[in-house]
Amino acid sequence: MAKALIIIDMQKDFVTGPLGTKEAQAMLPRLLKKLDAIVAEGAVDLIFTQDTHADNYLDTQEGRNLPVPHCIKKSDGWQIVPELQKFTQRAKAVVEKKSFGSTRLPSLIKPYEVVEFAGVCTDICVISNALLIKAFYPEQRVQIDAACCAGSTPEAHRKALDVMANCQCKIINDD
């Protein structure tokens, strides 16, 4: 079975930086363990996304609604967290995205039978990309690893998982 794991925005600014959460920090060891197992098996392709903004972030619609500069291209906070950087070398792609969803992802996941999502934030970028894939490919098997995602809050994480389940995404590892 051809499978891709899409790791959404596991960047310093979303884990330990200005938009980081204790939930993202607590989830990171689970994601690291999952990626170690995947690499050992070699049966799953990895795709990373990077939230990517320019210096004029605060002048954008997103910046006016979320006035916290983050993931400014080439900044320290834009980088994938150090624990996961070794996996980017093995990834099929590292996709920069200017907004919540990546318009490039649909073309990258076409050959896969299953597309799984992990990363942050469940209630913003994970849900945006999962539903984007479902919109492009309604029959695509999309699953979300709940244990390897973290939302902006625990409540927002739970609500996003419920919405994705309602949109026929399979939620796995949901304790």
C-alpha cells in the first residue's frame, strides 16, 4: 500500500516559540518515535510543510488577525525543530506554504492510497490541509494521527478532530 505521512508545520515557532504550546512539546516525542519506526520500515513517504511568511507578515490578512510574527522565512523560528531535521533529508518534499493550506500538496499526494497527517496546529493547518485533500480527492483515504497532532488549545484540537471525522477522515491513535 502506497502511503504518505504529511508532517504539518513542525517548526520552532509552533513548538517552543511565540505560538508554541505545552501540548506541541509533549507530542513531539511521540512524533519522533513514529518517524523513527517509519524510517526503519521504509514503507512510508514523508512530506513536510513549513509555514512561511515574509517580513511584511503584519501587513497581511493573517498578520492583522494574528498579530504575532512567526515563521518568517530563514529565521530561526521558521526552521523545522532540531529533533525532526534529520527526517527532512529523507522526505519526498519539504513544502513552503504561505497560508494555512498548501495548494501544492494535492499534486504531491496523487499516487498514494493513504495520506496521513501529523503536526500542528490541529485546528488550523492540519485541518486545512486534510480537508483540502478531501476536496481535491473525495475518495482519498485520509487519516489523522491524533496522538501526533497538537492544537492551539486542547479543546480546539478535539473540535478539529471531530470536524475531520465528520468529513470522513479516519482518526487514529485517539485515546
